[in-house]
Amino acid sequence: MIPSPSNRRVATAAVSVGRIGQLFFSFTIWSSIVHACIMAAQAIQDTHEIGHLVGDVPALLLVAAVLWYFSPASERQGVPA
């Protein structure tokens, strides 16, 4: 997933908002990770959902990693603002 200019604008706007922006990044990162874990568990349990393991789960984890990379530095280090 290559960040588009509009995604960069949203990320930049979220960062400029301060604590609200940090909460936005944090929530989106954690919700992507939790969603990926739930989908992985369901894909392992139900063979009809196995395609999610190779497509959706890695994509969600990639989104979480990209958002973490673009998150404010204090959020990445675990330092409260």
C-alpha cells in the first residue's frame, strides 16, 4: 500500500492536531492489529476463510506498520504527550 497524497494530508492533519492526532494513530494501529488477529484466528478455524490469511491479514498488519511509521515520534516511543 503506497500512501496517496490524500492519505498523507490526513496523516499530516492528524499530527498537527496534537493529542487528538496521537489518539487517532494509536486507535487505528491497535484496531488494525486486533482485526488482523481475529481474522487470522477465524481463518485457521474455518477453512473457507483461509484466503484471509494470505491477503487481508498481512494487509492489515502492513497498514498498522505504515501508520506506526508515520505516527508522531512520542507515540512510537511510548512516551505520553
